[in-house]
Amino acid sequence: MGNTLTCCVSPSASPKLGGRKEPPETNYESETCAAAAGDAVAVGVAQAPAAVGPSELDLGVGEGHHLQHISDREMPEDLALESNPSDHPRASTIFLSKSQTDVREKRKSNHLNHVSPGQLTKKYSSCSTIFLDDSTVSQPNLRTTIKCVTLAIYYHIKNRDANRSLEIFDERSHPLTREKVPEEYFKHDPEHKFIYRFVRTLFSAAQLTAECAIVTLVYLERLLTYAEIDICPTNWKRIVLGAILLASKVWDDQAVWNVDYCQILKDITVEDMNEMERHFLELLQFNINVPASVYAKYYFDLRSLADDNNVNFLFAPLSKERAQNLEAISRLCEDKDLGRAAIRRSLSADNFIGVQRSNAILS
């Protein structure tokens, strides 16, 4: 995380996609249109803010040249850090709170109608067998993570407070396809399967990782909080698209350039992507920092969302080989921690000796 934003307006391919052998040409455009009810997607290029002249900087006299870090800057008065889940690890995620209404109603309905939970599909560990899934906080399962993230977006749309939006994200003003989209389409909330296909197609075409999907959700909730808007049928695609674009550039070492998206989605212009990404960054106040604690909170809240909605992870018995691998990884982490502690003790001892020598010289 924290990589430098990259952009591309040249016709050459990015290192991530250009370095591979050319696969058989796939019509990603038709797949995306089918997944999103006939709409294509657009991706924006982040533009850096205008350069500030030396005369505009007030660094103070005699205080030295100090540039404040993005994570240390003051937040707006009406945007308390404690209540913003995308910035503070102790604040509850918005998507999980919005989903609880539906979860409670579903449980109440099942209780009143005496609906049986059916056969238990989730496996539990016992004294003789330990079941583990293939998803961890550092290496989440891609398919399940995308399904959970799109489920969180679905609850954001379904249980939104209003229809507040901005023109830059409105698909009626900035269509993602040249084909005419019926006005009736924007009056109904999209189903979860359509959101999932839309996001899955983008991640498959750009070869993005599961971690990028989690960061996408962090940026999405940060945008909704900072800009005080809602995600609704008219803007959800462009908001999700902007969040994916930004997350891929921040997370991946070799981000997919905009020209690659333009080659996949024929109806998209680089100018439209540039403008959307620039507005997205400005609305985030260029705060693209995602602390590890916030990332972990979103990961575990997504797992809670999966449990509430019967989204099952792939569980398998713990084998001897995997147990040995886990033990080796734990031992490696412990060795690293011990090494860091030894370095800190050594530096502290050196500093102490240096102070003693300085005092001896002065006396």
C-alpha cells in the first residue's frame, strides 16, 4: 500500500498486462455489458493537484521545513475521525450495520414461519480434526472476497438513506455505453448477482487481487462519508469503478494503466476516466492511506457478513503438510520479531554508551 499513483495516456500497454504473452482475444466488452445490463465501464487516471508555488507555502520562520503527513492532517470539524470507519479501526463499518436490518428480518421471518435451517453445510473442528479455509487476512480467497464485497455494495444501495449524488458519478450524464439505457433501469435497485458479475469481470480482465477488493470497499465508504452522498441505481457503477481503479493503483506494484481498460471497453474515453478519477481523489481529499488495522477490520467484518448471508468459505481438514507449513511460517515471524527486538536493544545500548561518553567529555 502507498505506491505512487500511475497513469497512462499513451497507446502502449502497461507492464502488468503488456509483459505477458498475448492471449487469444476475448470479448470482455460483451461480457461486461451482459453482466451490467448492457452497460460498459470506465476507468479514470489520477491527476496530481496543481503545483504550489514557494510563495504560497507558509513554513514559518525558524521552525524548519516540515511537510505534514497525510495521516496527521486535521479532519474537518463535521467529520469526526472516531465515527469514520474507513479511517478509524474502532468505528463500525457502514455496510455491516446496513446489513443487520435484513439479517434480523430474515431470522424473525424464519422463526415465525417455523422454517428449518436445513442441513448444516458449515464444518466445525473437533478434537480429532481441524478444519481451515483457504482465506486469511493477508491472502484472502479472491472469489469469496469479491462475493462479500459486492454483497456489501448491495446492502449499501438497498438500505441507503436518500438518493444524494454528484453529476460526475451520474450514469445518465456520463453513460458507460453508447447504447441508450432505458430510464426504467435507474428506478430499480440492482440485484446482487448483477453487481457481482460487474465487479468480477473487471477483476478478471485486469487480474486484480482479493486485497484490492477490500481496499476498494474502504475507498467506497470513505467517499460516501467524506462527500456525504449515497450509492444508488444511477451512480453505483461509476462509484465502484472509480474505487477499483484507485485501489488497484495504490495496492498493486504494477497497476493496470487506463489504456488497458480502454482496450477492453471500447466505448470509454480516457478524458472521461481522467475527470472521474480526479473528482474521486478530490472528494477523498487525497487521503488514500489505509492503515493495517482498518484493512483487518474490513476483512473480518466481511467474514461476518458472509456468515450472516450463508456465504460459505471452502473448508478442508488440516493436513500434516499444511500444519508443517503453518508452523514454519510462525517460526519465521517469531525469528523476525526477535531480530527486531535485538536490533532495538543494540541501538539503545549504543545510544546509552554515546550519552555516557558525551557526559564524560563535558565534565
